[in-house]
Amino acid sequence: MLNKEVQNELNKFAKYVIQQSRSNLTKGGKPYGTYNDTKSLYNSLKSKVDNTSKGASLSFEMADYGKFKDLGVRGKSSSAKAPNSPYRFGTGSGRKDGLTEGLEQWVKRKGIQFRDEKSGRYLTYESTALLIARSIYHKGVKPSLFFTKPFTAAFKRLPDELLKAYSVGLEKQIEVILNKK
């Protein structure tokens, strides 16, 4: 059984990480500001603290594409944008045309249309999305670390706070045992 102080510290840790991650998503400018268009990633961030036989388990949940936005994706032709990312375009593991479909919706929402160089006419949303998707596919996606940075910062503080909470919980258990005798 997990004592309340340790559970409270883990909950505070999780709450801080989620709050900072959401803050990073809503910040204006790059790299974060472009990720909160529909708030689906923002709203998908959740945490859960569970008791286990060995102590405690803390898990975080987010929309599937959150890991790609956080860690970036290496391009098919170039790894310059995300050289350390575990993800890469062109491996065949992703959904076919998934990037183009998502970009087409985004282009329509934002009203982005490129122009044809020769005629000066606007391209369709589909053509604009396809051109952007091709560029992203070959060049990759730069990591934003919207989740990794707050997690790392909070984790550095966590051991001291957990140790303190655990010792307070242990003292209370000892007091209860002594008072029973």
C-alpha cells in the first residue's frame, strides 16, 4: 500500500508536468504555438498514479501524435531536423496518406493556399497540403520537447521530495504503531 504522502508527491509531479506541457503547447511562436490548433493534444494529456505490489506506478497518456511532436521525426532524405529521434518517415509503419490528410484539414482551417508560379492562380487546398506533406516527409519534423522538458525538470526535483514524503509517512506509521501499544 502506498502511503498518502508519496501518492500526493507523485500526483503533484504529474500535475506539474501536465500543466507545463499544456503551457508549452499554448505558447505563441515556434516550436510550440503551432501545436495547439484544435486543442486535441492539449486535452489528451492525462496522468494516473496506481498502487502496485512493488510500490507505485505513474503513467502519462497523450494522443498518439504527441510523441512525434515531442521527439520529432527524421525525414526520408535528411535527418538534420531530428537527428536523435527514434522515429523516421519512410519506414512503412505509419498509415498511408495520414500526414497529407491531417495537413489538408489544417490548411483548410487556416485558409492557406499556395499560388501557381506560372498562372498566379491559387492551388487547391489538397495541392497545398500535398506540397507541404512532401516537404515534411523528406525533411522531417523538428522536436518540440513540449513534454520532455517539463518531465525532465520535474524529475530532477522528484527524488528529494519523494524521500521527504516517504520519511513523513514512515514517521506517521511508527507513531500509529507506538500509540497502539
